[in-house]
Amino acid sequence: MQLKVEVEVQAPKQAVWAVITDIEGSASRISSIQKLEILEKPAGSLVGLKWRETRVMFGQEATEVMWVTAAVDNDHYDVRAESHGAIYTTTMAVKGEGASSTLSMAFGAEVLTFGAKVMWALTGWIAVRAMRKALLKDLSELRDAAEAAHRSAAAA
């Protein structure tokens, strides 16, 4: 499964980047995150940052361990998680010039085990629609946080 969603943000990409790379503060910005615990925090780099995140997905509480595998400052970062017989990857990216930008999230799931493949065959079509909605909600909440931070900084 591969999905990509994006939203327009009325803030420069550096302001958006500051919000989306503040993983520790994500629980205060994304309403579906119930708890977030940093497990590893490398000095001076986003790559290697590892955290445990508990969120509500599809009406159920789920906890996953995630880590940043690659990053280009003020452009994008990649996250990986492995769970339930699958590898999940997410790329958060911000593009733009001047006062506005585009925030995007690309999500992929590679199903590995027989059990996971069977579940995907039975329910995958439902999951795609629900995931798209969940990703757009996350991006909208991050957009709102970036725009609020930018307005606050501009007023100061």
C-alpha cells in the first residue's frame, strides 16, 4: 500500500520544518497521539531519533516504535516502523518558497508474513480509505500548529 497526501500551509517551509521535526512535541499537536516517549536522541541529528508512540487508530489504541532513517534539513525525513508482520515507512516533506509551503506525507506498508497478507487481502480496501483520512487529519493539525507558530513569531 502506498498513499500520499498533502496540505497547503500559510507559513514558510522553515517554520513548518521546525514543527514537523519537533517529534517530542507531537503529542500536543496531533490529537490521535495519546503518549510519546523518546527512546534514543542522537546529538545534532534527526537521523537515529527513536520513539514509542501510542495513538488511537481505527478506534483502537496502538503502540509502535518508530525511528528516523534519513533526513535532509528543511526538506524531508523518513521514518520506519516494523509491526504486525509488516514494515511501515513514512516520509514527511515540506516544499515551498516565500510565505507559503506544501506539507506532504507519503505512507507505505510492505506486508511480509502470511497472516498479514491474508488480513490485507480481506480488509486492505477499508484500511486505505481510513489511512488516507487519518493522514490528512494529522497533516491538518500540523499545518494549524505551523501557521499558529508562524503568526506568533511574526507578532513578536
